[in-house]
Amino acid sequence: PGDIEKMQRWEKEMAEKRLDEICEEFLNQCPLFIRHIRVGDPANEILGLIQKENIDLVIMANRGSESHFDFGSVADHVLKCTTVPVVLIPV
């Protein structure tokens, strides 16, 4: 358990640094974006955030091709389980 918590803290720190870089480079002129970092199952965390924050549009990068469609399983799960529009950006 201690190693798992240590690894999760490290992953969260790395994610925060990368998110800072992305926001600074691409989103400085966009005041309406929301930053969130979560630990857990990616699709379920995204779906929970959509509901909690009453989000009306999701923009996701699609990276994998593990499902029946030409995008990853996280994007596939989010698309199937939400009623808000989802825009997929190819990586």
C-alpha cells in the first residue's frame, strides 16, 4: 500500500507538471477551460466529472484503437455512457 500511494503521488505530480505545460502553451487565451487531475479508471473518472461539474462539452484526444471503432477504449466508454457532445482529436 505504501508503494502504491507513493507511485500515485508521483504520477499526480508528473500529470500536474504536464498539464501546466499544456495549459500554458495552448490555453492561455482561453479563460473557460477547467483543469482536473484524477486517479482511477479514466473513463469512469471523466464520466463522474462530467456529471459533478455539469459539463456541456468534452474534448478528448483519442490515442488507442482497442475497441470496435478507430479510437481507444476510454473514448469509446465515454461516448457510449454520456449524453453530452464529445469531440475526439486525433493524436
